[in-house]
Amino acid sequence: MAKLQAEAIKQITEIVERYKNEETPMMMILSDVQNEYGYIPLEVQELISSLTGIPVSEIYGVVTFYSFFSLTPKGKYVIGVCLGTACYVKGSQLVIDKFSDLLKIKPGETSEDGLFTLDALRCVGACAIAPAVSINGKVYPMVQVGQVESIINEYRAKEAL
């Protein structure tokens, strides 16, 4: 197991302890750890395994199956582009391609400056406003390729303040 700092071990142990009486605690533990740290690296999965008795392979399987969990740190701004049917038909693939080109990252990656993570999402239930893009919970409706650069610049400007 890689070396985790004592404070992180203490915090993760407290999270695990919170759910010790639950019949199936894994999702709650992983969710709390993800909320606390922003991602769940292998060394954290190994610690959770040792504290719960759940095999690392099972924890890793859950972390990699659900898109809301991440093995690597995410950027300050997480851009989610819906690629569900309604959004795709209305051009969301072109929108995510434009984000990818401008940020020089592929979906699932984080920009070199650590500001942006680009995520391809499956249907987010916003079909009426397709194509939909969300950034840290703010939803952009009916996004067109020509808007992508100004959306990125909006967040870059926040960093310049």
C-alpha cells in the first residue's frame, strides 16, 4: 500500500466507522471519500479494503463502473457534456469535440493547468434543452459549438480575478 498521510488515514477510518453497522456500506463509504477528496486512488481503496474486509478488486470494480467515482483528481471545473440520444442528435458530439480541441484533453482527462476535467455523460434527463452541458452543477441549455469558447473563457476569467 502506498503511503497515505496520517490525517487522511484518520479521516477515511472515521468515514468507514460511520457505516460499520450498515449491511452494505461500500457505496456510502466511497461516496463520502469521493466528496472529501475528489477522487479515490488505489491506496485509498486498499485502506478501505483493510478496514472493511471488502476485497480491493470489488472496491475497484465499483469505482471504475460508476462514472461519478474517479481514480484521478478532477479539475476545479468539471465539464459534463451529455451524449444521450436527444443531445447527440442535436450535436453534442460536436460540442464535446470542441471542448476537447480547445482544452487539449480527451473526455475523462483533466487539463494541464488543473482547471478543467471533461466528462462524457450518458443521458442526464435534460432532453428538452438538448444539447445540455453542465459545469459544477450549472446547466447550459442548447449549447452550440460556437458557444464553447466563450463558456471556457467565462471560467478562465474567474481565475484571473
